[in-house]
Amino acid sequence: METGRGSLPFALVHGEPLVAAAAWALGEAGVTIVDLGTGWEALRDSGTPFVLHDALCPLTPPAFVVACVEHAEASAAVTVGVRPVTDTVKELAEGRVGATVDRAGLLQVVSPIVLPAAVVAALDGVPTTDFAALVADLAERFPVETLEAPAEARRVADDADLRVLEALTAPPGPPAPRDR
């Protein structure tokens, strides 16, 4: 999933590459990690859910990954981690900026996406690694349910987003000195 992303998946978050942080979360969640060399047939034959985790959501908590896997197994629905959209979104028509879109109905796809075993069995492979496009594609064939991801699961698009994520997840430091 790192193809075409430049060096961002290898940037550091709290001193670790994003890809390593994402892999750690999967390991802590008890998810078996597979690499790009693993054939779809082996995944299908395993009879287990398949978890897609984007390295650009590197600090997704392991407990949230577990919750998504459990939800997918219980519901038999593709389970997708999402975050509310907080940016202002505008319509664009004929090259002109239009009305503001109500954010209440908008969601950002983050990690993970969990495919129940029956969905894995029905597919010839993952149709795309673009998470938003993948969810749209899967929704045409399978039930899809969303779970709101915690703030730590936010997606990073650049170094500025990465600094925000680090600040959000920094361990608490000593209290600031008081003026006397």
C-alpha cells in the first residue's frame, strides 16, 4: 500500500516510522500481518477476516482494531473505521465555489477496513488500495458498517498533519511552572 506515496509512510511519529507504528498496532491487536507477497488464495483459504490498515493512520489504537474485527465477525459486514469531517467543504460547479456542504453527513475513511471471511471468499483480491474507493466498491456488493475511530486514528496527508498527530498523542509532560 506504500506505492505512489513518496516517503511519507517512512516519516517518523514519536521516533518510529509510520509503517512500523501501524504494524505494531496490528501485532498488539493480535492480527496476523501479511506482506504484498501473500497470495489472495492463501488469505481466502485462511477462513479469517482480512484487516487492511493504512500506514497513514499510524496511531490507530490496537483496541479499536480489535473492536472493528469483532464487529465484522459479529455482523458479517465490512467494517470501516471513520472520522467525522471537520473541515469546511464547498460545492464546486463549473469552476466556481458554491454553497457549503453540511458536514453532518460526511465521514472520512481511516483505518482499519475489516473484510469478514465471507467477503474475502467472495473476492478475487482487493479491488483497490484507495480506502475511500474501496469502501464505495465494497458497498455495491456487501453490507458495510462504520465505527467512529478515536482521534488518534486520524489520517495524515503531510508533515503538518503528522505534527498535529504527534501533539495529539504526546504523553503528558510535567505541569507548567506557576507564576508566584
